[in-house]
Amino acid sequence: MDQNHEHYHRPEPKEKWWKTPNGIVIIFFFLALGYFLITEHGAHMLPYLPWIILLICPFMHFFMHGSHGEHGGHQDHNHSNTDKDE
């Protein structure tokens, strides 16, 4: 009987959301929305620009930190096995 279960504990590689077909459509939708907001309503949005930037920050933080927890190679390499017979 095979007791090696390493293949069960390996995380499956996940495709980034923005590389999926739905993600591409969403990105283009928001780009078009942003273009029309700026060209048609730029004069109305200009006074609120600092608040808009502050509202974008949480979204950027959420999406930019999506890959945390996948740092498998951060073991402490400073403590190598250097036993000396003195």
C-alpha cells in the first residue's frame, strides 16, 4: 500500500483573475467606463479627484496583495548544518 500523500498537499496553480476571459471583459469595461467618465464628466469630477484616489486605495490593496501566503521558499537559510568537531 502506498502511503506517500505528498501530491495531495501541493497547491494547484491558480490562474490570475485578470487573465481569465471574464477578467479581460471586466478590465475593458472599467477602462471604457473611466474613459467616458473623464471625457464627459471631467469638469464635475475634478473637485472630487483626491477623494476618488483615496477610495481606489482599498481596492488596489485588496487586488495587489492577492498572492500573499504563497511564499514557500522563505525558510531560514542562515542556520545551516555546520556542526564542527572541535
